[in-house]
Amino acid sequence: MKDTLQSRTQEQYGDRYREHFLEQYKLYVATSQQVSERRQQANNYLLTLNSSLVTVYAFALSSFGQHRWNALIPLTGLFVCFIWYCLVDSYKDLNTAKFKVIHELEEQLPAALFRHEWHVCGYGKKRDYVPLTHLERWVPVAFAALYLILIAYTLSVSATSKG
């Protein structure tokens, strides 16, 4: 299998080459939008899950008092944050690949709008544009920091209450 985008020439494909090419381009751009929507849904779900874990931790403290087993809740949260961070990276990699393909497709179109947009954004390196992934990564990191503080608090309070 070739590692090139174009597998057949217009002459090999036939009269409807341009029409089908444009339809495939539209379909592929739509799939990139679907990935972004799935990414947002995953972020919303994980944000809700982490918020719920913090709420459960607060409820456990107020209802059952200090106990070292309460540390399991933020420990679970740390695991969720690790998965979340990995998921953000995975979606970043998938979007990067999709836009690379879109840019290659645009080489055969009259205007390369996505490539131009990326140029205008400074390829993600301008100060006035921060790629979403760079911001998304901080949310699970912030929750992870909170969970580490909660674990340390729980273990220190339970250790001092026994002594």
C-alpha cells in the first residue's frame, strides 16, 4: 500500500474525480469535527467525575469523620486524572494527524483554508493564540494537585488523631 494521499490520478479514476474528491474532503473535515465533539464530551464527563469525587470526599469527611481510608477517594481521583491527561494527549495526536491529512488534501484544492488558519495562528506558537490542548492539560493537573493535597491532609490528620 502506498503511503501517499492520492492513490489514483484523475485519468485513472474517471470523470467524477473532482466531485468525489471534494465529497471525500468534506466528509473527512466532518470527521475532524466529530473528534472535537467527542473530545469535549470526554472532558465534560471527566470534569463531572472529578467534581463528584471531591464532593464524595467532602461528604465522607463530614459524615464519617477522619479516617485514613478516606485517602482512597483522592487516590482514585489521581488515577482518573492520569487517564484524563493521557486522553487529552491521545486526542491531540489524533487531531494533529487529521489536520495533516486535511492540509495534504488542501494542496489539491483552490484554497487551503485550514493551513492558512494554522499559519495565521502562528502554528500554535504565538502568544495571543494558545492551542486548546495546552489549556486542557492543566485541568487534570490541577485536580491531581488537589488530590495530592487531600491525600496528604487525610494521612496527616489520621496519623495525628491516633497519636
